[in-house]
Amino acid sequence: MGKGALSSVRSAAFLLAPSLAVVAGVFLLPMLYILMLSFQDGDGQFSFENYALLVQDPYYLQILWRTVKLGLLTVLACLILGYPVAMYMAKCSGKMRGLITFLIISPHLISVVIRNFGWVIILGEKGWINNTLMQLGLIDQPIKLLYNELGVVIGLTDSLIVYMILAIATSMYQIDESLYKAAGILGASKLRTFFTVTLPLTLPGIMAGTTLVFSLSMSSFVTPALMGGTSVKVLPVIAYEKIMAQMNWPLGAALAFLLLGSTIALVTLFTRLMETKRYKEVFSS
């Protein structure tokens, strides 16, 4: 390595040192401590009993499955509701695109707790939806829209759909308009053009949005706690209860790493499946 290259490496290391120190101090070291804590028993001795309990106890496996299921349902809801919005953003004028971007981002200027309490008012037994349906004579008694999995999915979708919309819209901005003209000249209908041009070229955006939404929904605590209540337990809520209510730090730490490992494994599996199937050339470009 020449003197110039060595000097560049030293300069880069000098500039990165403060950031790396902060990351190590506030992220890596606490994570390592929690990891070590998860391998301790009640007496502070090294043990695998916490992870053995999580694998053998059907209760924790059920909680894990519910957490994954809510994440997948949230991804599906965000994709179905967000894709049309992203398509409209890609085709509208610059001013309208800026307005839509502002409208979907502005709710995030408000605390997620306040937004969830707003949904509680809307979805409650005496909320706006149930009152309207009863006044119209469509239902005889209130529908249970809160403190169940449906309520949690609604809250998570409201919080995370912005990531799906912006990720897909970013992919659509890069599509060459001449491809649509070529498809029309060749006689392709709008539906066929969508499945042969639009959808394949937006797969990177779909994958990015899916990864963000799934990861954030898996680790969400506030929304499941407020809109799921005591009837919808997910891993982040259980981990919090074990640590803060029962003071069982080793088991809570094991639950946290079970959540982390499950999320990483599922996201990696999804990424590999997407990149090795029919549209793998989209991701290699």
C-alpha cells in the first residue's frame, strides 16, 4: 500500500472514529451485554435454560407466530393500500406529488401514542364507525374492532404505510415512459402492461418497503400494547413485561434476541427467494 493510500485510510479512520465510538457505546456494547444476560439462569450462572424454555413452551411459540402473522398482515395491507397511491404519485404532476408526499408524511409529526388513541376513539364500541353503522341500520350491535388482531393491524398499517408508498414510488420514478409506449404499440393491454412492465420494475421498491414494514411491525411495542390490549400479546410486549414487571432480565433478554433472530432470518429468506426467482435480473441491474 502506497503512502497516499495509507494516508487516505488514516484520514477515513480518523473521521469515522467518533461515529464508530458512539455506535459502539450506545448500540454494540448494550447489545452484547443483553446477549450475555440471556444466557444466565436465576443464579447468574451460564445456562441455555431461557432459550430451551422459549423453544419448548407452546405459549412462547404461539406468541412468536402471532408476532410474525401480524407483521405479514401489516405488510399485505400496506402493499394493497399503498401501491395505488405510489402509482398515482408516479403519474401526477410535481406539485400534486409534493402535496401527496406531505399528506402521507405529516401524520408522523404527531406522536404514535396520540395517533393510536385517535384510532381507539374511532374504532371503539361507541366510536364513529360503530355509531355510523348502527344509525344506518347495517348492524344491531357494535362490531369489535379494537383489542384484537384487526385493531393492531389497522394501527400498524396507519403507522407504517408511508414506508411502503415511498419505497414503491421511488422505483416507479425510475421507469422509462417509453416502455409503456412500446408495450402499447405491441398491443399489450393496461393489465398486461402492469404485470409485464410495472410490477417487475417495482419489485426492488416492493422488497425495500416489505423489509421496512415487516421489521418495524415485528418490533413495534406501542401500537400492540394500546390497540391490542391484554388479548393480543406479541414478543416486544412480553419482553417488556418480563423485564419491567417481573424483573426477569435473562428471560426478557432471550425474548428480545428471539425477536431479533426471527426478524433477520425471515427478512433474509424473503430477500433470497426474491433474488433467485423469475425477476432476479431486476435486482442485479
